[in-house]
Amino acid sequence: MKKMITLTICLIAAVAVWAQGLETFDNFDYTGTSYVDGDFVGENGIVWNYYHVTGAVAGSNDNSIDGNGMILRRSEVPSRIVSGPIPGGIGNFSVQMRKAYTSAGDRQLALYINDIWIADSQIFGGTQGGDETVYEFVVNGVNVPGEFTMEIRNIQGGSSNRQVTIDNISWTAYGSGMQFVSNPTFDPPAGYYADPINVTISCTTENASIYYTTDGSDPDESSTLFTAPILVNSPTTIKARGYADGYEPSAIVVANYGFVVPVNDLAQLRQQEADNETVYQVTSPVILTFQQSNRNQKYFQDSSAAILVDDQPGTITSTYEIGDAVVGLTGKLNYYFETLQFIPTQDPGQAVSSGNDVDVPTLTIADINGDIGFNNYQSRLVLINEVSFVNPSGVYETNPAVNYEITDATGQMTFRTSFYDVDYIGTPMHTGTFNIMGIIAHYQSTAQITPRMLADFNPVSIDDPSLVPGQVKLLGNYPNPFNPTTTIQFQMERSVPAEIVIYNQKGQIVKRFDNIRTQPGMNSLVWDGLDNNGSIVTSGVYFFRLKSGSYSSTRKMVLMK
């Protein structure tokens, strides 16, 4: 009788440890080319709900791993698959994944259990072109008892496609009932460093032993026991797992360490190989000239060159203002058509200074067109004098961006409304001749310029009286700097409607004076330092723009308290 009882307990324990679930997607047989929402009943009657997905074989496109599978499109929506309730708890998890289609850009998944984030997969598939490599997203020690729901989510791309095929989801049941060793942690954490480092691995479970590998294999109790810091002086992957008596082993934790290639300035950065793998770090300060919410893009410039930072995942979490100087910009290089892009791999931290002026070269359209293929002015903030639109009419439009043609005495180029949330969108196009400041882009062997704000039209740093129509002229303000009030002066040939708008450095409207009553000759308007809501504005640089008919001119003033 005792032997029978013992055998029964062992059988129950074996079921608890080794029972598992599997989803093969055999019942998901969608072969259309659209991205769809829906559900299907999978293995063991489990219902799977899916959102913005398509089949691994979509029309004539085969991105499968093992027969039927599912493609998660991108992080917008987000594209995901969510199970209905699954009994028995979950111990370990795995899913096969591969890059679908050929577009460049990182691929990555995340696992959620009961709507709680558990882990992110490795990043893969970033380079342009197809890649049939199958990866395993494995999470050991999930350790959630009882009924649970599982979600696999695409976490890359935003509104850009970063398709991932998934297949063969598997999981073990909750386990033997023992607790799991807490996951090991690394100090310093995984990342890119300029100098050799000593890595310490620790675990909060009392009396736990940590075993690790550096050859890519998964650690077990026959691997190297961690007893002293590990010297890392070349690109290294450390895998670690904790063991302790009376506990299940921890998950295998992976830390990837790499070393940056230091570059002195942006000109030297632009000379490096854009392989989307090497990590570079700019050791000198670079100054922010523009930023936008679209793809979290930022433009940085120094005295030598400029670079576009394309930060779709939001790796840079520090907040900056135009004119802020940043040290330690770190990331990889790749190309979008002819445009060199910098993809950040870590947050460089807070600005080291603010309110910095940037060197803005004055160029002609011929200079800019002649730079195609050399890219000395790509992504730079530049100034062009005495330009005019070809047949201007209506207002500036965008989203999608619109191309307008501008000319000067040396040639013609494209003015493109590539920045969606700037203040001149929806305002009347400038007529006549004016000066313009903007950021240079290259696309399919053409040069483009995009202003950052209204203040970039007839910018304050340029005051050429020959360009100002005789009947209207913005003279400036006094005192400047001021506190708390200042007087803005302008000339009018006759009594016509006028408007003065005051902007902050972000291009946001602070105060608007509509339908100003003007008279022939000298006119004055007093600003008391209050915004449209009657609140006192803070110290800083402000811009004021006079607009009357087709005339528009902008000047700078400083409130100093």
C-alpha cells in the first residue's frame, strides 16, 4: 500500500512538471493579403483573439516557419495575439519567430501574462532584405499559477511595418510547486561602453549559486560558477542562471555588452560605415536644431556637420529644447534612400547647456543642389537669401507632405512641408521675395528644404533693407532685453489691417494681437509679458512676427527677469 501511494505522488509530480501546451496555428488558415482582426479555436479548445495580423502565407508571399503561422505587423494598434483563459498555470514559455518580408528595421516581440509585461525578445532582422533565420523567444521561470491569459505583441515600428512571423507557441504548466530562484542581475547593465568593464552578477535568493557562460550556450550547473567579477574588454554575451536547494532554477538571463567607436564630431561620424551594427559615440557637444513627434526625430548640428536622429522606439527619454547641447550621442548608422540616419542605442542624458547658437551657413540654391552626393549640408540648418515661390497660392499644407518649388538667382529647388506639427501649416504662403532658414534633406537625387517654424521666414539674424517692401517695415522692439514690458515698432504707408504674433522658442504661439488699428507712419504696440491666458511668461528668447497683407517679418527679443 505504501509503494502504491508513493508511485501515485510521483506520477502527479511528473504531470505538474512536464505537462505543457502547444499552439501550431493549424486552425489559423487565413491566406488573404489584408491585415485583419478575428479569432480561431486552437489546440485543446483554446480560443485565440488576434488584432491587425495576416497569415504567414499571404497571397503569393510565403513567410512561414512550419506551415500555417501568423504575421504580427507592427507596434501600432498594437499587432498581437491574445489567448482566452488557459488552465493549469504557466512555468516556461517559448515561441518561434522570424523576419517577415524585406523592409529594414528591428523586429522584437513582448510576452504578457494576465495583461502584465513579462519579457521582451531579442532584437533581430534590422537590415534590408529577406532573412529566413528562425529565432526562439524563450522565457523560463514565468511561474504564474492557476488560470491565465497569454499575449504576444509586436513592439517595434510604430506606424512603419516591422512584420514578424510567429509559430509553435509552447508552454509548460506551473511546475512542481517550488518557488523559482530570482533572476540574476548584471552590474553594470548590458549596453555599450567606451572602456573595459568588470561585470558582477547577483541574485536576491539566499544561498543561490549563479552559473554563467560567454560562448552563447545556455548555462546549467556544469557551467562556470560566478565567484568574481568578469572582465569584459570585447563584445561579449553573458548568459546566467541561478540555482538553489529547494527552488526551481531561475530563468536564463542574457546581457549583451559591446563597445562604442568614439568619433570627435558630426563630420567624422558622417564618414563612418553605415552598417546598422557598429555603435558610435560622439564625444563632443552637438546642438539640437529641431525635433518632432513623428518617429521621435531630432536634428543635431555642430560646427562641422549635422545628423538626423531617427528614434522610432523612443530610446532617447531625456527631454530637450532647441539650442540644447548634448554630449555622448550614441547609436548606429543606416540610410533611408540618400539620407544618413543615426539610430540611438541609449539615452545620452540631460543637456549639458542650453540656449546655444548654432553655426548656420548662408548658401545659394546652386550650392545646395551641387552638394547632392557629397552631403556636406544634409540635415543642416542653412539660410538662403532672396528666394521666392513659383506661383504661390493658398496656404501651406502637409500630412502628407507637399512639395513647392522655390527659386533664387542661381537655380530652383524643392520646399517640402515634411514637418507636420509646425506653426506655419495652414497659414498663407509667402509671396514676393524673402529669406528662408530650414533643414536640408536629400531624396532620390533631389535637394529639399523645410523650415522649422514661422520665425524661419525672414529670420531675425538677417536684416537686409533691400528686401523689405517700402509700405510696411518691422523695425524692432525696445528695450531689448526687457522686463516686464517692451514696445514693438513698425512703419505703415497707409492704414491697413495688421497682426502681431509672439512665439516661444518651440514655435508655439504665446500672444496674438489681431486686427491692430494702424495709421500711416510710425506705429507702436506694447507687450506686457502676459500670454493669451493672462499668465506671466517665463524668461527666455521670444520671436514676434508682423503680418500685413503679403508682408511678413520676424524679429527676436529677450525677456530677462
